[in-house]
Amino acid sequence: MSQQIKGIVPPPFRMPPESQVERRRRAIRQAPRVEVPLLIRLFTWYCFLRATADLTLAVLARLSPDSPITLFANVHFNPIPPPIPPDAAFLAQALLYMVVGWRWFRRDWRARWGAMFLSGVTAANSAYLWITYHPAPNPTQGAPIVHQDPVIPLLVNLAICCYLAFYPGMQEAFSETSLR
């Protein structure tokens, strides 16, 4: 009794471990659920669907490399140069999209900050290209050089970065704790 702090009375008995587990479960169930914004859910589903499509293309490229579907996918959707086989490229893309989708599904705060960083850098690069953009005629060829207009990528990436940074409820949707 001499070790007790004045005003704090210990409970008369110890709580059994099974009651402690039930108490924790009840506390988790009663925790307020955060409503995830629609675009975050859509992007998560996009990542999983893209991973499934890339995995399907990897299997097709492995089983029938000369089929028209595989040749079309290799020309239009394979960003990795030809020394790497297309099945390995599609498999790598499938794994990458699966990891990104899983991180967004778990609402990992690092996924949000990574996406904000990448879209911010892309917006800054597009802004730089827009500032320095001027279609000038090429003196050796005589015809003007056609460049892609960087305004659309600038606006899209700026919108993505601002959405992830300032949209209401975004901070709560991506908590910095790993209790989920």
C-alpha cells in the first residue's frame, strides 16, 4: 500500500486474457470508419485490373509469342526495349501494379506521398517544357518541328497532386499508422 499513488486504486482482480481480447475487438469495431474518396477507390481498382491485364499478356506472350494479340500488345503496351523479352516486361509491370494497388488498398501514407511527388515532378517538368515550348522551323528541313503540347500533362498532373494534397478527408483516408 505504501507504493500506491494517492487517488489511484487498483482493480480488485485481474481481467482474464479472453476478456482483454474481446475488449480490443470491440474497440476496433467501434472505431470510426473513414470514408475513402471515390477517385482513390477507382485508382485502386485500376491498378488491380491493370495488373491482371499485364499478367494475362505475360502468359499470352509466353505461350504464343506470334499471335496477333501478343504482337499488338508488344507494340503498343510494352515500354521496355526489345532485348528484354515481352513476357518478362509484362510480368514486371503486373508485379509493379499489384504492389501499387495493394499499397493504395491498405491506404499506406507512403503511396499517397509517392504519388504526390511523382505527379508534382511531372507537372514541374511539363511547366518547364511549356515555358520553353516554341515551335520554330528547323533550318535544315524547312518544315516546323511538331512537339506535343505540354499543357494537358501539366494540368492533369497538377490536378492529381492538388487532389491528393488538399481534398477533404484525404488525410484521414491515409493514416500514418499501421493499425489497419
